[in-house]
Amino acid sequence: MEIENSNKEESNIDHISNVLNDNIYGCDLLLCLFITALQSYRVDTCLRPFPSAYVHDTHKNVDALRNLCDTIPSLATILKYPQMCSLEILELLRWLLCQKEQTTLRKVNVPISIKKSYQPHYTYEVIYPFKIEEAWQKRKNSRNSFLTYHGSQLDNFYSILKVGLQHNLSGEKALLFGKGIYVTNEITISMSYAPFGLSWKNSILGNKISIIAVCEVIDDIEKVKCKDEKFKRRAINRGSIASDIPDKYFVVTDSDMIRLKYLFVYKKVQLP
């Protein structure tokens, strides 16, 4: 058994070290999103997918997972001293960071023009596996697409990254402008929906951050509702109680018409 565990540990260390050497900032943010979802009072809905090693007879052992995550050192420390981690930590990190064909995050320069006062501290591009990227390009076909902003609570972003923005989970907003995903072409509007939240205590990004998603939207006249004259379409969405979708808002009624393109990460700056 000791030999088997030793082999597992060596294998885990090799895989984790490789991915951290290649993309430590992307791994750090992914771990931040995972832990934030895990600590949420809405953990059942926020932490999707949930690691199967902590599910027993349909019961999710949230407490055990939280206790384990409290002991994870910084990724820089793990990269330097991987042997200090328990086998349980290594297996969790391998599950989270090293799966093949999963969506990943990579730190990049800000890719679009944005006012200096709204510049994020960190920008991440969302990198999709080949099959998902191919399906999106086929869906888009010859249609145009455009970029919009979406703000949400920090604990929502793990599931958003893993399963995408879902038009059927719009909650109370569905009563106002109809069911769908709410995005805008004005970043200041999104900021009001993206409060700072506690993240991972050992993150290189800081332990209190806010995220604005930059989303690519396929310009589908039936499934993307807005008032903007440039798009020349109806500004009323079925099922809404408001008479009109307001300026600078878009309601995407089909999840297949939208995907994450970038994440803007803002860290809470402590005043002296």
C-alpha cells in the first residue's frame, strides 16, 4: 500500500508541477473560483461539478472538502516544495487542474479598449477544448458576434466557467425583462452586479476580488433581444413585466448564443 501511495504521489506531483510551471496564474484563479464556490452557502448550486471523491451515496461531504482546502499552501510553495502536500491535496489539485479536455484560463494583456479607471488588475482569456471551440465556430457559422459584459457574484463563476451561462437560471430578473442571460455593452452597469467577495486566502491575486465576464454573443435576431438601434430588433422579451429592455442591455434567451471570452479580475485595494 505504501508503494502504491508513493507512486500515486509521484504521478500527481509530476502532473501538477507541469501545469503550474506552464500556467500558475490560470491555476490560481481556477482554484480561487473553486474555493469561493465551496465556501458559499449555495454550495449545492455553485460547486458544479463537485469532486466525486467527496460524494458518498449521493451525500456531498462539504465539511471534509472545506477542511482539506484550508490546508492547501500557495501554488508557488507547492511548485517549490510539492512533497509538503498530503496525497489528498495532490489528488484534489490533479482533479481540478490537470484534467484533459477541460476549459482553462490563461493570463493575458487587456484585449479591448477600456477606460483607464476600469482597467482590471488581471485579465484572463478563457481557452476551450478543441471540440467545444469547434462546436461554437460551427454554431456561429457566418453570423457576426460582439462582446458584452456580465457581472455576477464571485461564488457563481466556478459553475459559469464549467457549465456556461444558462438562460434558464436568470432568477428574479426573469420577471423584469424576460427569461434570459443579462449582458450589457457598458462595463459600469456590470460592475454594480459584481461585488467583491472573499476568495482563497493564499491566492497570488489577493483574497478579496471581483470579476466581470467579457462575453462573446452571436448576433441572432431571434435569440438576442435589445433596444440598441444598431441591431434593429424588438426590445421586448416574452414573459417580461417591463415594457421595454433598457438601453445598453441585451437579453440572450438561448445559452448556445453566448460564451465567456475573457475574465476581468479586480482586487480589493486596502487604503493606507
